[in-house]
Amino acid sequence: QFGTHRGVSHGAHADVRRHNRRRRDPGEMASKVAGQFAHMKNLAADFVRAKPNLFELAKQLPEYGVGARFARTRWEHRGAPDSYWTVSRMKPKPSGRAGRAWGTLTWKGEAKEGVRRIPGTMKAGIWRVLEEPKTMSGPKLSKPEPSEEAAEGLE
């Protein structure tokens, strides 16, 4: 192999070969890759694992879980049944399976001061959503008082 040293060509034709090599546009390559996965576009947003992490649970709730209460599954078994995080801010990644979350910790019924970043949000299978007490919204309705005409009709 005359004129080469460790795969590098040292001849008169080296410049021609380098010039004729097709240069690929990075945008063109990215569009080809995006086209290959176009059918999976919404799949990641809709998919939830059998053991979801905090973000996968939150994306099923209104407002992406802001205001909801989340507890770790082991806290109840380890003597802290009234412990949970109340989410105040979520910053999910586009996939919906990762990101950052902030909230207020309530430990054994006592609320801790300040909003902090929630640790362990991406660990699968350790989070559960605490059900909020169902409140009825709307105007209060009461039974109408029986009128005299209706009372006479019953006799």
C-alpha cells in the first residue's frame, strides 16, 4: 500500500476523493429519522407502564397532577400513613415519562415548610395517588316546601 499511512491517503487523487464524497445535511438526516418514527409520535405520551413513575401517574390527572397528593407506597408500611407530597409545580419532558417536580411535604400529618424538589420521581412503582375527597360543585339544591294545594290533593 504505497501512499497510505494508517488509512490516510497521501496521493494526488486524495483531494479529488475527499471533494467527491457526498456531504449530508444534518437536517436531512434528522428528518429521515423523524419519519421512521412518525407512527410512534403519540405512543410515548399515551403509554403507561404497569409500575408507573410519578410523571406517568400525573399525566393522567387534570392539570398534570398539580395540586394532587402523591405518597410513596412504603411510607404506610413503615409507620408514616399520613405522609405525602402535594405537587405545586411540574416540568415534564416531552415524552411525559421524566422531568422535575416540586411540592410540599406533609410528614405524619405535619406540613413541612417550603416548596422543595420531589426526590425519586422517576423511580417506577413506588408512587401512588391519594384520592381527594369528592366534593360536589354547583349550587346547593334543597327540596321545595310542599304547597297548600298539593297538601289538599293528598287528603
